Amino acid sequence: MIQGAIIVSGASRGIGAAVALELARRGFTVGCVSRSGAVPASDTPISDDVRARLAARPCDVTDMPRFRAVIAEVAELAGGLGGLINNAGVHKDVRAQDMSIEDFEWVMRMNTTAVLAACQAAYPLMLANKRGLIVNIGSFFERLGVGGSVAYCASKAAVAAVSRCLAAEWSRKGISVLNVAPGYVETDINRDFLRDEAASAAVRTRSFIRRAGNASEVARLIAALYVEDIPFLTGETIVVDGGYGIGI
């Protein structure tokens, strides 16, 4: 089991909230970073012991001085930093011919540059901890061509590349790096999209299990990586999409 605090960005809702809560339920001190600084949203009551392990902090992931301060503060609560989960991200639905370079660079900055910067901030604390696991949240879109998603797809493909390169440099120092790439997962952000009849039919047709995923499935996978702590597993992209990306 990884020792030390785990930082989760974008932890107030969606996959980030589910991951933060699952880690806290398994005994980890979790730094819950979001712009609002809210405790992770939950459909069920959060027990007092789980709530006590959630350290919610307001922070924009592009504000690196603030993010470094939050990482250090939460690490001190748990006697070290053992994990970082870069979950925060954005999507801008614009056709390629209409997307401004400024908007493209904004998505890349939020989804990729901020991920690298956060990993750099965590690196010395994980070295001091003598063990660490970074999980970057990518997307199965990294392997697909999707209309209206040129910036998002490019940024998530870059996250996978960044993860591989960091693993190549840092794994021998005790810091593993993985890229977890979810498929269509129902959250409050995309619930309306998945309830659209055509979109829902497409997901059911392509997915091997005939449905979209749910955030708790992604959360349990990520929590298991921290509980089991497998240093030999590093540099890989783990796609969790119900088979959608390889189906026909």
C-alpha cells in the first residue's frame, strides 16, 4: 500500500470526486483540489471517518505556486506525499476549421501543461517519501478521431506521452507513472449527452457491456493501484471503456 497523502485534482465532482472518496474510504489522506475547494460531491452520506481524511483545498491547477503550496500542506498532514492523480481537465467542442489557436492552446495548457507542472511539483516530495505513484487521467479519445474534439484528443494523447516519458525517467527512482484512460463515463457533466437517444444507442452498440461506465468503476480501479502498489506496472496506459474503443 502506498504510504503518504494522495492529491486529486478536479476532486469536487465527477470522476475526481469518486476517486477521492474511494481513496478516503480505503484509509488514505486525500488532498481534494478544485477551484471551488468543496468536499467531493456524493450521492450518499459521507461518514465522519471518511470526511476526516478529506482535505479539501481551493486551487486552480494552472496556478502552480498555489498548487505547490497545497501539495506540501497536505503531504505534511500525512507525513509525506505518496500519490498524485491529475484529473482536472476541460473540453471545448469546436470544429477544427473554426477553432482559434488561442482556444487550442488553452485546452493544451489546462489538460497537458498543467499535468506536467503538477508532476514536477510532486516529484521532490515523492523522492523524499522514497515511493510514489502518479496517475494521470487521460481519455480513450487519445486513440480515436472525434469531430469537434481536435484539442481534447490532442491534449489527451499528449498526456499519455508525458506519462510514458516520466515513467522512463522516474520509475528507477521509485516513482511510478500511469495513464488511466476512461471511455464514456456517466457524470453530471455528460449526463444529458448520454441520455440523448442517438448517443446512448451508439454507446450501447459499441460497448461490449452495452452501457456507459460509472465513476465508481474508474475510482475502484485507481484505488486498487494505490492499495496493491505494483512498481512493475509503470509507463502504461490503462484503458477502461467497456471495450468501446476496440469494438466494431
